[in-house]
Amino acid sequence: MTSALQFTDARLERDVALSRKLGADVHLLAAVDTVPDATRATAERLCKQAGPELHVYDRSRLRPAPLPKFAPATAADGPRWALSAAQELRAFITTGKPITSGQAAKVLKTASGAPARSVVRSQRSPRRSTTMGPH
């Protein structure tokens, strides 16, 4: 495994020169940790001079954050999810208003056992009338 600290100026010069000598179109700079901006800038400068296109693969690209782990579903989960969905549906119906597609989707998601996600709504200002004249 290569650490970003191993990319000294001398090593970068040698590696880029080797890429040029081999006729490579792309020079790959890869590290298991984060490649510092100064190292990246040096590699970009050397590649511009030598010709190959620089591709940098570091922690952000090679080792992204792990996905959250969810417990596997059991036979007991199905009825619990259905009951939760029924309770949500009852709460929507008792308001006396029509159920929106978003509310229906939430109920279906609950029934399927999918984890709830918070919905980020845009923070646009409310619509204003575009009519001219006195209001």
C-alpha cells in the first residue's frame, strides 16, 4: 500500500518520467490516505510538462465511507411494519384532508421496512402574485 507521504518530489519526478518513457496517456497517482494539495499540485505540474493526463485516486475515491448497516429482517418484523404503516395511514385519514403522494409513499416505505430518511425541502420563498396593479 502506498501512503501519500511516500510521494516526495523526487519520486513524483521519477514516476512521471517513467510514464512518459513508457508512452502512457495517463499517469495514476494512488494512495490509501488523502493526497495533500501540494503533492497533487506538483504531480499536475509534472504531468503538464511531460504530457500524460493525471488521475488521482486517494481515500475519498478508493475508500469511501461505509454504508450504514441495518439489522436483517426477521419474520416478526413484517407484522410490526404493517401495524406501523396502518397507524400512519390512520393518522393521515383522520385529518379529513386528501392524502398526498408523498404521504402515501411514506406509508408504503414504512410497510416495506425501509429505513426512514429525512426529506430536505428547498427553502424557496413562497410564490408571490405576479399581477400588476393594486392588491
